[in-house]
Amino acid sequence: MKNKPSESTERLIESLYVKKGLWDRFIQIDPQDEIIRQIADAGEPAAIPDLLPFLIIGDKRSILASEKAIHHLLQILKPADFVRFDEFVRQGYPDWRVRREPWYLMKPTDIGHLAGMGEMSVSLLGIASCHTNGHVREAAVRELGKTDTGTELPFLLIRANDWVPEIRSSARNFLLNRIRSDYIHRLMDWLPVALRLSNVGRDDHSAILDAVRRLLASSEARGPS
């Protein structure tokens, strides 16, 4: 997973953040939502962090375009990419505040807005669960716990090692409720993220890991003989 977009995608991102004068806005050919669609079409997940602010400060069209773009780009990532997803979402650079400050200043009350975005909501809540604000992460984890499609699993597995004990506990409880026979195939999809818990040390993750091992060793996991 690349941490930086290509030069062509970076130019598109830069064009989103250039302050326009009245004449520039008048003659602009590509509005923000169209530029965001072009970024989505470029297919580079590294662009995700710079699209996040538009979920907070964009107009209706750019918000919708950003939702779709972020959801689309997130699907490109492989399960192994989520092992370092926290760092990926929070990646910074010298002038990051110019672009991303609206996202980093979001409040827990904004989570309800993300939760109401239909099929795209889990992607957006998952990213919010990696927010620097612990209250935002906690609210996002609670909303993720209401989903049982399997798409919530990588984010709950990441938050099981959160540095805030209450968030770790919440994520762990949601996970333990999902380590069951009808979730086997979904869990297997995210094994790289689950195995990450054996190499991190903010808490004892043996309850989760042992439950996963028992499930994978069960007759349900082996299928019909």
C-alpha cells in the first residue's frame, strides 16, 4: 500500500484545495465533485486522507462524491494492508493542517452523520474509528458494532489494540460476539489483521486469538467430510 499518490493524482488533490477567486470560479470547468470523481477513477487509496475533510466541509455534491470515492478506494485495499491502517489514515506531512484540519477537528456528534450514509457508512465509520480523538473513535466503534456484515471486522480488530482501555474493551466484546460459525468465512478474509493481535502489546488479546483458533479448528470450519 503506497502512502503517497502519484503525481497526476496529487495534482488533482491540489486543485481541490486551491483557493479560487471570483473569476476562477466563473470559468472553472471541473467543479469539486467532478475532480473527486476523477481521483476515485485513478484508483489510488493513498488519496483517501485528503478526501476526508470534504465529508465535513463540502457542499452536498462534494460530500456525496467524497463518500463514494472513499468507499470505492477502500475496497481496493487488501486485507494485509489493514495491518498498518491506523498509520495510513493518520499519515502527515508538513502542511497537513491546510488540507486535513476539518477532519481532525470533527466531533463525536459527527459520527451519526457518517452512520447514515447507507452502504458506504461502514467504510467511513471504519476510517473514523482511527481518528486521533478518542471520543470520536469510541463513537465510531459503537456504530460499527451495530453492523454484522463482516465489513466491520478489520476496523474492530484494529481497535482491539487501541491505547484507550474502554475502546479496546468495546471492540473486543463486539469481536467475541462475532467469532461464531456463521462468521467463519468473514473472519478468514481478515486473518492477517487478526494475527496482528499476536504481535501487539497494549493488552492481552489471547481471548480473541484463542476463540478464532478454536473456531477455525472446529468441524464447521472444515466443512462437510
